[in-house]
Amino acid sequence: MRLAVRLAIETRNSIDTLKKEIKATGEFDNLHLTNGFVVNQAYLDSKKITAEKNWDKVLKFGSQVEERSAPKTRTDLQVNQTTIDGIAELKKILPLYTETSYVTTSFVIRMIVRGSLLVRHGKI
């Protein structure tokens, strides 16, 4: 499914980093990896974070740039229904950690990708 979002530069850079790490595994050698594919893989990695309730650790890592002041780019991601459903669920869970009433889809994607990198680096 197509998901139209505006992503912060940190998120785009994290997606590119994660894409390189996924390619380095050799598991998807013959495929062109899209940003949507990378977000799908990141969501699968983030299930561990949700199961262990470690989102507070993910929030502490990453850029210290304020989300509102960071430049954003509009993009369309082709993600599967499982990822869409997971994003919707995380939009209910993450406000408990951020102490806000809601979080945006872009923020959830940022946390998913950041969390995936932390899981892959063994920091969570």
C-alpha cells in the first residue's frame, strides 16, 4: 500500500544506512531495495522493541534536532499492510513514552527505523 509522508532528514539518512546494512547481509542481493522495503524490514525488527517495551531507549538515541525545525522531504513509501497496521498500533503506544496525546506517522517511521538500527547493532 502507498503511504504518503513527509520524512525528516534524520529519517531519510537512517533509511539509507539501514538499506546499506540490509544489502551487506547478502540476503537480498538480486533485489532493488526501495525505501518502503527498508521500512517494512525495520518494522519487523521493531517488534522486538515493542515486545520488550524498550521504546524509551529508542527515544534517547538519535539526533537532538527538534522535529519541527528539521527539514523534511515528502515521499511515497510502498509498504505492506502489516507495516501499516503496525504503524497504527505504534501511534497508540508511543504517546505513552513521549508523554504526548498523539504522535505523527512520520515520527513513528523515524522510531521504527532508529529502533531497527539499534537492534541490528545489538544496543537493544
